[in-house]
Amino acid sequence: MFKKFGAFLIAIALIVAIVPSSFAASEDTKYAILDGHGISYLQSSGASSMSPRGGSSDIIVISEEQMLDMGSGVKALFNNAEMVYITTGMSMDEILLSCDMTSNVGSEDTSDSKVATAVRKLDDGTYSCHDVSVMYATQESGISAVSSLQNVLTEDQLILDGLCAVLTTEETSCNAIVESRTRLAPTGSAAYKSDSAVVYDASNNRIGTMGYTLYFYKVVKSGTTRLFDTICISTFAPDNGYKCAKMSVFLGTSQSTHEVLEAANITSNGSTYTHTLNLSASKTGISGGGSTGWSYTVGAQNVTKSFDMTTNDRTWTFKPVSAANKDAWIEEPGIRTASTQANCYTEVVLSCPFVTILNIELKSNTLSGNIYFTYK
């Protein structure tokens, strides 16, 4: 699924070291190329000119206007790059439609906090869309100043911080699968979707990132009912000077055609622990099925589960026993859901009030999404 993560991270480090004071190109710049050799620009000569100056690159950055002008021509950029990073607030479904792309998942999510979408071309010819948001953390809850934040921060800072959030989330998800996970779904995951957020303080300093990757698994289809599993690899990564005192992950759905049958029983233990989790619930009248299992190791923490059995809401709250400066935390809950429609939805909400080393809690750090995949 994901390629060249190490190269991407090195590239970002090099870009930060050499990025010019203003990333914004001149008005006749068609798109920008970011790679480990620096930043070069392809001057506008019409949408038919698709070869970037200096050869291929890891990441190409384009604006929403450029994307709309190019339309399906955006797909040709993947001949020269692993990722196309689009500075836009449009939803994933709108982007795919504008560029004539297909994906194994979908989302109609839009919000004032969304600033970009990172697009990759997958081996099967479909595309993945990784949405990026920004948050403005304050000592008081309910305060949102995203619009003013975007006006204060330079364009290059927003882009570089967004790319760092994307790569942090994807690197974590990829390594978790390769190194610590056993997947029992017969054909592996049917689809996945990643989203990230960059968190800033009241002085417009980046204080950390949050992100998740949802993996969807087909379990069984019987008549009009489908059972599917969703596993959420959630990443909370504070920057230096901050820590995570409490994190929560919500999984569920508001779809009336859906029913959450089971949620991963992540227990409170107060010590470093390797969780071995399994989803295996069945539904009356459904024959066949299977089990999805996975494991992950996490540092000393206490877990509180809030499972409302009268609704489809399931929330896990994780409190580190000893929160340390700059410690990143990865949590991996999951649910099994029954759906009587082909589009199978999972809502996810990540929350983490980053805390300063002086134990001042900064609120308003919440990342959410409503994702679906089609189970025919």
C-alpha cells in the first residue's frame, strides 16, 4: 500500500532545511515538486505539459485551482511522483470526481479545518486520499480560530507541517502491519483510509500531530446483510514540550441500517502490555463468517471503555500512567458491524488534549471522519 516512507521522511527533513522563505510560486507556476534535492517548479505551459523539470520526484504539490484546471490530467502526475498533495478543503468524493479517479473507500467529509488532501495511486489502479486538517489548541474549550490560524501561518509552513502529519501517520500504520500484526481476514483488508491533523498553540507554534488509518475487512455477506470489521490504528504524536495525558478513540456509526455487534476488549492494566485482540461476533440468521485478530504493544496505561449498548457508539479512553515529554502513543481499537446496505460506514473520532510540561492542558484537539467502503 505505502511506498518509500523512509525516503519521504528524509526528503521532508531536507526540504525543511532548504525551503525558501516563501513557498508560494509565482502566478505562472503550474505545480511544485518537492524532493530530496530541493524544490523546483514547472512553469505553466498548459495542462498538457506534464514532465517535471529535473525528472521524477516524491511529492508534487498543487492548489485546488490547479487541480480543477487539470481535471483528469492530475493522474499523469503519478508518472513522476509517489504523492500529489492538493491544498484544498474539498471532500474526498469531490476530488475523485473532479480528477476522474476511483477509490476503494469514500467520504463526503468537509470542514473549515481541512487544508489539504494527499493522494496516492495504488497498485490496483485505484487512488487513496489522505485528508489533512489543522487545529488551534487553547486553554479553553470550544474556541476555534482555524481561519485566523491559516491567515497567520505561511503557506510553506502549512504544507510542510501537513506533509509531516501525513508521513507520520502512514509510516506508523505501515510499520504496525509489518512488524506487529496478524490479520486473519482471508484476503486481507478490503480497503483503508488515513486522515491526519496538525495541532498549533495560541502562538501559532506546532505542538503535535494526530492521525488514524481505518482498515476495513469483509467478514461475510448473507442475503442483504454484510458483516465487516474496522480496525483503527490511531497515532497521537506531541512535539517537544508537550505530552499526552489522555487520548480517546470513538468508533461507531449513525447509519440506521448498521448495527455494531462487537468492540475490541482493550483492558486496563497499568503496565506495558501486549494486547491480543479478536473480533468474532456473529449475527442471528447469518451463516458463516470468520475472525479478525491483531496484536499491539503499548506502554503503561489505564483504559476506560464507554460502550453504549443501546446505540452504535463505542469509545476507548487511554490514560498513560506516566506521560512523558514528546512520547507518541499508538492505540488500535476495532469493531465488528452488520450492515443491510452495500455502503458500509464507520465513524471515527480522535481526541487528545495535549499537555505542556507545566501541566497546562490545551483543549480543542479533535479529529473526526465518516468513511465508507462498498461491500457488494
